[in-house]
Amino acid sequence: MGTTDPRIDAYIAKSAGFARPILEHLRKTVHAACPPCEETVKWGMPFFTYNGRPLANMAAFKAHCAFGFWNRLSGDEAKGKEAMGEFGRIESLRDLPPKTQLAKMVKAQMALIDAGQSVVRKPKHEPKPPPEAPAELLAALKKNAAARRTYEAFPPSHKREYVEWIVEAKRDETRQSRLAQAIEWMAEGKPRHWKYQR
């Protein structure tokens, strides 16, 4: 086995009983097919890297496991399985392909990395268009340079949070109150949900 990470040992040990043999099998198969791979933890999940780039990851949940390659499969192989990795819900070792087939898939991923290629992932949803600020927000921003600079520097998601908060107000008094609060927060450089940021 290549470079292992004790955090993966701990992750497997604390997983449900049904999941431990699945995770051990995946781990051994990846290491056998890719001896130089290294283990790490990203986003709370076990990851395998090769030449410093993500190769694959696995995870255990309440009633199933998941395993996926960083460069996703394309075409019919991946249909309906994107959210769960290449093999959908893995509830037992029977849900995985034979070890030789899985090893071939690992080697194919290594070849992609060696060639400097990666499969482009298509976003699941089309990006939303930039938010259209109401006239009263634009007028208030013109009067406050600090708030205007903050608003203009915001990514579309932060702009949208303020715009939606203001336009969703049902009463004019609420709308005006939210507008004043938005300008105050933006003048301080704060996004709409700044209270929840760490």
C-alpha cells in the first residue's frame, strides 16, 4: 500500500459495520492499482491523490457508501449516478465492479492525470443571470459611495441576496427599512448574511 493517512483509518473505524468492508476494499484496490497514490481528507471525506492531483474519493453514509473519480465518467456510464459517484449507492461489495475492472478504471484516471487532462464537469444548473437591482436601490447606492463600491465588488450571489431581500418586502415601510439597513451594511463592507460568517 502507498502512503496512508491515519485519519482514513479513523474514518473507516467509526463508519457503520456494513461500510467498513466496502471502504477497506476500495482503499486496497486503489492502492494496488496506483502504488504511488497518497491519502488525505478533503471536505471530511477520504481522498486519494496521484502526482499531487485528486484521483478519487470515497464516503460512508447512514445506509450506503459512495466512491467516485475526480474526473467523472462521461456518457451513459455516468447517467443517473453523478450525485453518488460512479457506482450509485454502494450498500455491499456486490454493488461494486470486479476488482480487475475497478483497477482498470483507476489506471485510466492515472493516465488522464499523467497526460495533464481532466474531464470538464458540466454544472448541474445553468447559472442565474445577474440580479437586476430596483431603481430605489440604485438611487440609494448613488448617494453612498462606500456602499456602492461594496455592492459593485460583490459577486452576483451577494448582490442577489440584497436585491431579493429588498424586493420581497410586502409593505413599503418594510421595503424602505430593508433598503436603509442594506445601505448601512454595505457601507461597512458587509454581505447580507454577514452575521452567519465566521
